[in-house]
Amino acid sequence: MFHGLSLPSDYRLHHFAELDSTNDAAHRAVAEGAGHGDVFVAGSQSAGRGRRGRRWASPAGNLYLSLVVEPPLDAVVGQLAFVAA
């Protein structure tokens, strides 16, 4: 699926056929020491969530991804969602 993909050396790709949620996987990994640059990708999600905790349909065939980012100290964290969008 990711043949030929090249990431910067400080990024680490974690690919799964299916996850409960890429966001939940990222949170679990951060609790175990993962950090900035860890990328979690799933072919499908069984418990994806959208805005306000709404269920997110996540069938195979789309891109489901969460990226762990440590924002710069001077960043306005609330504005990062606009940049990501």
C-alpha cells in the first residue's frame, strides 16, 4: 500500500489493516513513549469518531490517519486545526 513512500527520518509509520481508531492508537502509543512524528494509518476503523464524538463510518478504501505532533512552544494550539484542515 505504501510502496515507495518516503518520510523524513524523524517520522515513523505504523500501518494496520484495521484499528479501533487511529486517534486511540496514537494516544495509547504516546502513553508508551511515542512522540512527534509517529504516524498511525489504518485500512479501516471499527470505532472511528468524528466531531463531538459522533460515530465516523470508516470502511476500507479511504485514508484514516492520525499524526502525533508536538507544537512549537509559541504556537496557538487552537489554530492548528485550521492548518491541518
